[in-house]
Amino acid sequence: MLEALQNFQTEFPLLNTILTGAAILLATWVIERIVRRIIMHIGRNDNIDLPAGSIFANIARVALWLFGLIIVAKVCFGYDLTAFIAALGVGGIALSLGLQDTIANLFGGLQITLGRIVDPGDYFYVDNAVARVTDVSWRHTTLVDATGSTYIVPNSVMYKNKLVEAGEFGLVDVPIILDPTTNLDEFTEKVKEALSETFTETLGPLGIRVLMNGMSLGGLSGTVTVDIQRDAYSNAVAANMISRAIDPLLKQYGTKAYSMQ
């Protein structure tokens, strides 16, 4: 068997080189996939206090493929790429000048991830909207708001600019107008009961509040405020659900709600 393999290598050197290179690249691909899945799994595991995001998986992928190419060059062609990589250090300054934005985004991503400034699942204000971080890659941070709109923000921008974290829950307001003779304590209890049933699984720590502002032309004005989990509904949908839930009460008290979009 060994003799046959040696004969094959002697008679078909080019084919042997191709097959060897393909085997090394295949092994690199398999290892890269396994390592990437392990890193992503560790990052998503709530029991392990390590930064999440695809940036570390991407860095590992690049490193593994470089290592695989070095092995292919050495084994198949007898060329040591480590000397070539070391030579790149001479032109590193020129290269970095041409890749300033990419390098800034890479290091910005590492800083906001390692510093736990941004983690997938966090909420931030972006362009007057609240969006949830879904991933931090080597170039940009991806956020998605409640309407499904996606925001692609360069990591350098995320690192250099002021970030305002929104929190997992948000307040949704619906203005109301009540009859001046309304028993406010009774009305408040009924509103809380109705909305507690509507938002059983998504109600936030601030709960449900009924705040009265004073007299207006239509009667006694106020606001029904509900603390709701952000990823459950958009503000417009939540406001509509609140209005529908308290509509029977508003009809009972001779009033009408106007949801703020």
C-alpha cells in the first residue's frame, strides 16, 4: 500500500499536490466551521460571562484560513509564507493608511465588545428610534427596531459617539379625557385590570399608570402609561392594543382615547 502511494506520488506529482492541497483546505474549512460554532455558542450562552457577537468568530476564521494557506504553501510548494508575512511588517504603515476605516472599525468593534459597552440584545436610540443590537461584526454593528428596520452602524461610530441605552422595556402613552365627575381610583383599578390581562407576558417593572393632567376643554385630561417589553410590539401596535383594551371603560365614562403614534 505504501509502495503504491509512493509510486502514485512519483508518477503524478501535480495531481498529488492538488489532492494534498485540497485535503488541507478541506480540513481547514471543517475546523473553521467547528471553531466558529463554538465561539458563537459561547457568546450566546447566558451562563458564560463572555462578550457575544460575530467579531471574534470572524477573527478566528481569518486566522485559521491564514494558517491553512501557510501549511498549503509549505507542504505543497515548499514555500515558507511566514517570511512573507514578516515582510508585510515593512509595508504595514502604508497598508494601514489605505485601510484606516477598516482598522478603526475592527478595533472599535473589539473595544465596544470587550468593554461590554454593547452586547447583542441591548437596546439603543438610533435616529430617534429604539433598536436592538443583533450582532457586532468586524466592521459594523447591526441593530433592528420594532418595525423591522435594520440599522448598520460602523463600529468606529459606535465607539466614538455618545450611546444612549434604551433598556429592555419602554413606556407607551395613550392620552384620555374623562368626565370631571369620574371616580379616578375606581377608573384606575379597572384600567390596570384590563391592561394586565392584555399584557400579561410583556408587562415591564413600571407597570401601568393613570396620570391626570387637569381640566381641558373636553373634560379631565390624562394619560394611560404602560411599561412594555420592547421586542414584543412596536409603539404603534402597543398603543392600539391599549386603546382597544380600555375602550369599553372609556365608553362607560363617556370619553374617547386618542393613541399617540
